[in-house]
Amino acid sequence: VRLIGFDGKEPEARYNAFQAYVQMEYDEGPVSLNKILLEKGFATTSVYYRQNRDSVEAFKTYEEVAQKSGAGFWKNPKKIGTKNLRTDEVDTGSPTNVMFPININTADGPTLQLLPGIGPAYSERIIQYRLENGGFNSVDELTNIRGIGPKTLQKLRPVVTLE
């Protein structure tokens, strides 16, 4: 993998991030990862960084082709930038749109029960812990709940938040 700046030399680094063209060595020689991601519909162009004018036009073309063909995330363009729908209805029967991640500091019992490995008893313990401690300051505090250990925490970590 090689990072190349807009001028073909060193990439720029700002705010602890590189702005660069990414090349990979492949059987036929160097391949542009930027081009591949745009063509497959897994990236969008950006105008916020210095770029080679030819690259800007080429990248826009790759993105337009992917968009027109419905490749990658262009299959569902209205969903770009949205959270994934968790479920349409909670056990209480009231319609709701529960989204990933679930906020463990504000979720009610039925919503907490949508989490993997969390049933009525655990959801009640989570709510009780919140009341006694003024909420969670870290997702790791879930291990303070009796019965929730490292394995359960590992399952919960990607689907919970503390917003």
C-alpha cells in the first residue's frame, strides 16, 4: 500500500489524518484503491482537500457510474447517512423505531430487552443501576450488573451507546 499526495509526492497530514491517493501493488502493477471503492459504490468524492484536477474529474465520473448502476450503497441512496432500523415494534405493542445503537441511559425495559442476551431480569437491573448511580458513564460499567460479564459485554458493545 502506498499513500500519494495530490502532487504525486508526500501526502498531506492534518488533524491526525492523511489526505492521500491510495495505491496498492497488484499482479498487473499499481492499482488505485480510491478508483476501486468509487467504482464499486463504497465511497464518495470529496472536494475539501487539494487534489489533482484530472483525478477530481475521473473520480466524479466513477461515482456517477456507480450511482447510475446502483452499485454498493447506491442500491439504497436514501439510507446513506442514516442509522439502521433495529425493529418496528417493541414487546409492549406500541409502534416505535428503535435504532442502533440503543442508549442504555435512556432506554426503557422493553427496548433494553431487544439487546442480545438481555431479558426482563437484566433490563430491570440495568434500570435499577441507572437510578442508583445517576446513569452509566462508560459502557464498561455494564459489568457492574450482576450476571453481565466480559462475554456479554463484548456482544453488547457494538449495539449500545451513552448519548
